[in-house]
Amino acid sequence: MLPISELLISMPGGTEWILIILAVLILFGGRKIPEFMRGLGRGIREFNDAKTNVKKEIEEGMNENEAK
């Protein structure tokens, strides 16, 4: 595992973030970014829903085993 100091050194700073944002704008254009973000939000929402459903099924299974 990396020490915190090495992790902080490897993270991009202010100038790097500006360059990354400019590169994304050039590659995708201003109109595609909102669509990309909506898709990303839907994906995260679906992942959280699936995670909740799996957790609920596991808890129900454990409760059924305890009831027997």
C-alpha cells in the first residue's frame, strides 16, 4: 500500500486539472458532456440499486435460516 505522501504527490494539481478539462472539452465537445454525465449518473444509480437488492436478498436469506 502506498504511503499518503506518495499518493498526494501523484494526484494532479490545479494546472493539471485545467489541462484535463480542456482535453475533455476538445475531445467530446460541450454538447456531449451533459449526456455523458447523465449516463454516468444512471450507471451509478443502477449499481447502487443492484447493491441494495443483493444486500436485501442476503439479509432475507439469513433471516429465513434463523427462522428454521
